[in-house]
Amino acid sequence: MARLFRGLRPITRSGVIRDTLAGLSLAAMNIPQALGYARIAGAPAVTGLYTLLLPLVAFATLGSSRYLVVAADSATAAILAGGLAGKAPLGSTHYMALAGVVALLTAAGLLVARLFKLGFLADFLSQTVLVGFLTGVGFQVGLAMLGEMLGISVDSTRTLDQVAQIVRGLPKAQVATSCLAGSVVATVLVLQRFAPRLPGPLIAVVAATAASAGLHFSDHGIALIQAIPPGLPSFGLPSVAWRELPPLLPLAGGCFLMILAQSAATARAYATRHHETLDENTDLVGLSAANAIAALSGTFVVNGSPTQTAMVDRAGARSQVAHLATAAVVTLVLLFLTAPLRFLPQCVLGAVVFTIALGLVDVRGLRAILRESPREFRLAVLTALVVVVIGVEQGIVMAIVLSLLRHVRHSYLAYTAVLVQKDGQWHPIPALPGAVSGPGLVVFQFGADLFYANASRFAADVRGLVEGASPPVKWLVVDAGAITSIDYSAARVVEDLQRDLLRRGVTLVLVHAEPSLLNDLRRHRLQDVLAAGHVFETLREALAAMQPSP
């Protein structure tokens, strides 16, 4: 029991009242968005409501985060729709069975990640490419909704083809549909700007639904959504053929990685903001259970949503009690209030999704990246372009690959410098051939661990410094403060370099070496480097030892 309900405890009367009110606010804002997320996923509208029911309860029971909202999310919904495109008609029974299998496979992946304590894998998606990925998803989803908002038939699942079909269909755009969708977008954006605490999407949906029922929008050519069946979801395993499973594995992998990265990043951000501890591996159990129950209750993959978590935080919630209150409200809606939703125009739902997509386009984040690191900005833009031009699944793979390449590149192109003394202080200068710290002395800094990829660069830089120096170098001091480890391949390169230095009459000295590095040097039998008098704790001690004895 100690591991259960960690996101709810401790429970107090005042906290329950506060969080229940916050849950009512979250339900008001989230119900229309859940319908929109179902639209993004290509699923029936009612399945969006299902994601706000049992998955919320499952994570509240087994997760550790007090703030993370685990329900339908635009990123995983877009990944799902892109991966299932062409495998079954959108919204069909078979389509939802495939979506259920993807959710089950994703749940299994999250559970395996918990068993092996792989919560750290979330760190392999950098913030830079995650901003680019979500921005690309925003553009892709927003463009996909334009046809519905304009009353133009679009049947392609590829973004560029959708844009082409919309452009060709502009002369046939329906004025009434376009005006209604435009007014919904304007209403939501204005309320977000000037009254962010008001549930803008809910207000727009209720007003449009009421107007549709009273003014008979369907008689004016405005298409309505399919009727939402009343009642709670039914339970059962999704039924698909075994031969259909292998093609779903990469799709489940994409969902798994997005859930892992986005949920962990969101939960960590809010735990830090409120000075609370977070157990990412326990959250993996909650996320796994939420996706498993989503599959068994007939809906699609769920994710830790940044936007919905921000909503509940702004509403004042401080525990998962708020999410249980949201689930209770959704239960009442499913039991008693689905009938009016049959008057909801499709273009209104498309407009709500369009505003969600706009929120994913992180202009502020992109500007910050551009201002601080133009190179990383190019990575973010490239990721976004891959999502828009090629697809969401390819975009998530690109995000992971670019994140890893960025890390590898940073280690490969490590910071190097030669230290020179000026006014009693040591200052770095570029490690160019011929740079010296003093007559016969080079103090060389290398800013990364030594491994198979960058060891040759390390050796080449050292040789360039030694060969270009005049007078000849007698002491080469390596400031190893940033070198915490050395692998087998790099050790062999350093061994050859040490022999070369000895032939030239150069003594290699280490300063600021961490115990982990010294252990690696012993393990790789680099005795010459560890010879007595060759390792010092500080540069001052090393320089003192180089002075001739009186």
C-alpha cells in the first residue's frame, strides 16, 4: 500500500476541497480538447472522453507525480494517426482494435523500462529537438484541420498533399463553415489572451452546439459530428490477427519514446517548481497501467500532457485528487450529457484542434534557442521539417538521432585550450600548433572523456603542440579535470602517444585527475602515465615539482 496513491497523499480536508474544485475546472477545459485529440488520432470522438476516465485513475493510483495529467495528448495522437494511416479506415472498429494493440505494446514497453529502471532514457531527447518536434506536430495537425475548417474534402494523410488539396479546393470552400470555424478560433484565442482562467474551448463548443441545435446548422450545409453513444466504455482485449502485430511495433516504439520523454520532462518540471521529489521509475508503472487500461477500455494511447498539466496547475491543484474529480465529471457526461453533442459541428471540433496545434508551435522556445545557440536552432527546425514533410514517426526518430548526435558531437569536438599565465592567473588560449604556456612547458586542457572517437583528436592536438613549439617542449601537463574515464581504444592511443613523447624527451604529467580516471589508467596498464611524480592534485604542485633541485 505504501507504493499506491503516492500522488494523492497526504490527504487533508482542505486539500481535497481545493483539488476537487481544480478538477472541475480541468474537466471544463479538457472535455472539448479530448474530443479534439480523438479527432487528431483518427478515432471516434467518444474515445477522447474515455482517455479522461480510467487512464487518469490508473496513473493516480500507481504513479508518483502529484501534477502530471495522463490522458490523450496531441503528440502521441498524431504519432498514432500517422502510423495507422492506410491500415484501416479512420474510426472503424478495426482501426480502434489496432490502436488498442499499439496502446498495449506501449504499456508493455513502459513496464519493461520500469523493470530495468530505464527512466533515465528520457534524458536522451534534448529540449532542443523536442521543441522542434512538437512545433512540427503543431504545423502538421494545424494544416490537417484546415480542410475541415473550410469545408473542403481532404483525403490524403501526407501534409504536403493535404496542403495541395486545400489550395485546389479553395474555390469550393463553404462560407458558413469557414466563418463558424474562424469565430471559434478567435473566441478561444481571445479568451486565452485576456481571460486564461476561463475554459475557452468549452465556451466555444457549448455556444456552437446550442446555436447548431437552435438554428439547424445541418440544413445550411454545416456537417455535424457523429452521435456520441451514451454510457461507460466496454472492456475487452482488442482483436487483431497475429500477422498485423509486427508492423505495429515501430509505431508503439515511437509512442513509447514520446511518452517516456514528454511525461518525464513534464513531471520533473512541476516537481522542481513545487520543490517535491519525483520517482520517474514509479511513474513508468503508472504510465504503463494507464495505457493498458486505455487499450482494454476501447481507447488509444495516453501520455503525460504538458498543456493539461499546466491547466490543472494554474487551477490550483496540488495532488492527483484533482484528476479523480475530472474522471468523475467525465463519468457524468458519458452517462447523461452525450445527447447534445450530436449537434456539434465538425468544423468547430476542427477549430478547437487547430488552437491546440497553435499552442504546440513554440515560437518563444525557438526564439530562445536561436538567440542562445543558432546551431541548435537549425537542429530544431530540421526536426520540425521532417515531421511536416515526411511524417511524425520519422520525426520522433529524427529527434532521438539528432539528440544523440549532438551529444556525441559535443564529446568528439571537445573543448581544448592551452593555459598561459598572466597577472598571476591562468588564462586559456586556442590550442594551436606552437602554443606554449612557457619555455619548454605546455599546459593542455581537454574538455571531455576520452573514448574511441575523440582519442585520435586528442593525440593529434598534443603532437601538434609539441612539434610546433620552440624551444622544444620538456613538460606536457594535461589538465584532466574534465576527463573522468578512458575506454580501451582510447587507452591504446594514449599508450602510443606516451611512447612518442618519451622518444622526444617530453614528460607527460596529469593534474586534477579524478579517481575514476586513475582507476581506468591502472586497468588499462598505462603505468608510464602513473609513474611516481607524474600525477598531481593541482597545477601549482606540478609546476613546483618541475623546478630543478637546489
